[in-house]
Amino acid sequence: MTATITPSIHLTRIYDTLIETYGEMHNEPNYDPLGGLIGTILSQHTSDINSGRAYRQLVDTYATWEEVRDAPTNKVADAIRSGGLANVKAPRIQDVLHTLTEQQQDQGGTKALAEFLYDEIQKFTPEEGWKYLQKLPGVGPKTSACVMLFNMNEAIMPIDTHVHRVSKRLGLIGPKVNANQAHTVFAKIAPPDWVYGLHVGMIRHGRQVCHAQRPKCGECPLYQECAYVGSVNAQETGAS
Ligand code: SF4
């Protein structure tokens, strides 16, 4: 059962401003965590366009994830070449598929791997599912959170570089909280229904206004909520 979270006034103003500025955000989950996981691995260190192309090429080349698992690694790398770092990502993808296969064998199951992973995640709470995915080889907190949020529609906040920077400047997380710790902070402060909107809104804000270098504070709709420019302080934001 998901705990009820009452958001702070500070977070409420930020959420409302993000929605007003960047529009309502709607998640469109496909409940395919394995496809999402492999797509997220492909998206590491490249653009969405390149990783999307690599994913399509991979699923056009192989009809099932079992075929990807059993193919020669250099052939899988060829199929995902357009996504960059193909020689790193191909063995990483196959490692994940082999690990899931072993997990299923240990349970004596025979499902397709995609179905197996979906069913495994369903056994857990969202937080446990997020942790479970991180036990797969090469899967870190952000990749795991992306799968839980985008594919499984669970309220786990992925913390990428934009979300981390913006949430720190706004005082939603303390100055010393690293990206991995921030996942846990958001689980405590953000109502589950807001997580998708906050995530997408903060990424847009980070890309368009709150740049890492020379943020456009003079035209920022969140100026009044920002700890970085001194509009609010730690007592008001509750961040530590
Ligand atoms: S006021 Fe500046 S630092 Fe603060 S959120 Fe806006 S752009 Fe970022």
C-alpha cells in the first residue's frame, strides 16, 4: 500500500509552477519493464533519437529477448551500433538477460523473460521493485527508477543530472544529498501522483532555464521558490 504524503507548501508551489509553465504531464506506461530496461541501457550516454533507433534495430533483428540473449555478442553490438558504446552495451544487455534466465531457472519457471520480469516486479512494493532491478548487472538507481516510473507507472523519481541540480537549487534536497540519496528523499516528500510531473517538469526546467552554467534566473518562473538565489532558506524548504 502506498503511504499518503502531504506535500509542503514549497513543493506545492514548485509543482504548480512547473505545470503552469511546461504543461500537464501524462505518463503512458506500456507495462513492459524488460523492453524499458533494455531501452534505458541503450539510452545511456547518447541522445533519445540514437537510442530509439538502436532499440528499433534490435527488436527488428531479433524476434524475442531470448534470441538477443543467445546471439553472438558482436552481432547484438552490430544491431545497436547507432546507439553508441555498442561494445559495452551489448554484453551488458546479454548479462541482464542471462541473469533473469538464471533467476527463473532457480524458480523452475518457463515464462518468456519479459513476462517473468513483469511478474517479479509485481511481487514487490514500488521501492522494493526499484531495489530489485538494481541487483541486475549494470543497472543503477536511475535506470531502475526510469523503468519503474515510465514502464510500470510506479512513483519512483529518476534523478538525472537536471533533476538533481534543479532540486538542489530549489532546496528540495539538501546541498550534500547525492543523486542516489535523492531518490529516497523524493519518496518521502512527493505525493505519488506528482512524481511523473515533477520529473518531466524539472528536466524541462533544467534544459530550458536552470542551466548548469549561467542559469537564466532573471526569467525564471521559480525565482520566488529558489534557495540558490536566496528566495527561500533551509527552514522554509525543509531540506537537509
Ligand atoms: S532562480 Fe535560477 S537557480 Fe533558481 S531555479 Fe530559477 S534558474 Fe535555477
